[in-house]
Amino acid sequence: MGQFQTIQTSYECPICKDTEIVESKDDKWKFVSCKCAEVKRYKKMIQRSQIGNQFLKIGFKEFETNGRNEQIVEAKAAAIDYVKNFEKIRKTKNNSIGFFGMSYKFGDQIKKVGIGAGKTHLSIAIANNLMKKGIGVMYFPYKEAVLQLKQNRMDEEFYQREAGKYKTSPVLLVDDLFKGKITEPDKDIMFEILNYRYLNCLPVIVSSELSLDDLIDIDEAAGSRIIQMTKNYAIQFKLSIEDVRRGASLNYRLR
């Protein structure tokens, strides 16, 4: 008589056996989502967001404020408040948040205020917290993303597909907006994306070394959209010109 070999099947979730549904504790005839379903949705959301694995553990707890400038403390509080109130404001024209710097020119030298203040950290922390709530966020690293779109602008199908992801994502995180040399095509691409999101009340999380005035100077149309969208959550890191002259800095990495 032959022997039958039992095949042991392993499941990522032994509770639902990867079906993502389980019987309700209150009604055995009713099925509900398994706890693993939320975790899996979050993992898929992270993959679609294009946020690197090194950013996944970035949260508000990891953002240190002890002994730092009061502006840093207030920026963290604003970021937490934004996440808390997101559902109330997400359908409005003022549904976005921005972290901005500023710059001073001394002769041929330009000194920027806000570098290392934690703009990207807070932006990523907001994104992670929103994704944990099931809200999709798309990461847009300005220099790399604009370069890719610009290089493929003649490929209509590719361009519309890639630009469309940034236009229609539930939330868009624009990191280091207008960093480096800026060309007219760069400005055209950013206005196209920002204007679509503005008209359709789609939120943006934006960080930039530039001030709001700088953004207006670079592109009044795109800058005005950002000012309107971040009206209630526009955080600008500032230092007086005297502080800048004597070498004061908000840069945490230089401590």
C-alpha cells in the first residue's frame, strides 16, 4: 500500500491563510477583513509611493527637537497637526503643507537658511503617517523626477503616463522643489502638475530651500498655486540677516 506525503503549506498570515478575510467574532456567517489586509495594503502603498526603504522608519518620534530653535519645534507641531486634521481639509483649496527656507546674498555669496532644519524628515513623516491611514502618497524627488519627465517629453505615451501618476496621486510629496539650475521646461512641467492638483483639490506636501517669495520670482503661476494650497500650513524657516552674518544656522547635522 502506497504512502501519501503531506505537503506542508506555509502562509504569510496563518490566521486567514492569505485570503485576507476571516469569520466575524460576533457572527459566524459574516466575514470581515483580516488584520493582515491593512498591513499588506500599506506595503503595496509604500511600493507605489516610490519612497525608498531607508525612509520607511522616519516618523515624528525620530525628529529631535530638544535644544533646537523654536522654529523647529513649531514646524514639528504643525506637521503633526496637519496629519490630525487632514481628513477635514483634504477636499479644500487649502489642503497642503509646505516647508520653506530662505536665502541671503552677500556679494557673490549666497547663504541659505533652512538647510538641515528637517524639511524632508517632516515631509516623509507626514507621508508615512498618511499611508498608515490608508491614504496614498506619491514621492516626487524634484531634480530626478523632472529630469526624467523632461528627457521623455517627446514620448507622449510615456510622458502622459508618468506625469499622470504625479497629477492624480491622492497626495504628492514634492521634495526639494526648484533645487539647482532651473530651465523653462522645468517650470512648465511643475506648473502642469501643480495646476492640475490645485484645480482638482489634490493635496501636496512640499519642501524647498527657497522662500515663498523666491518661488514667486522663479514662476509666479506655480508659486501662487503653492501659496494658496499651503495657506494654513506654510512653514518658513528664517534667521535675521545679523544672525546669518555671524554664522548662525538651523542645520541639525552641523551640531
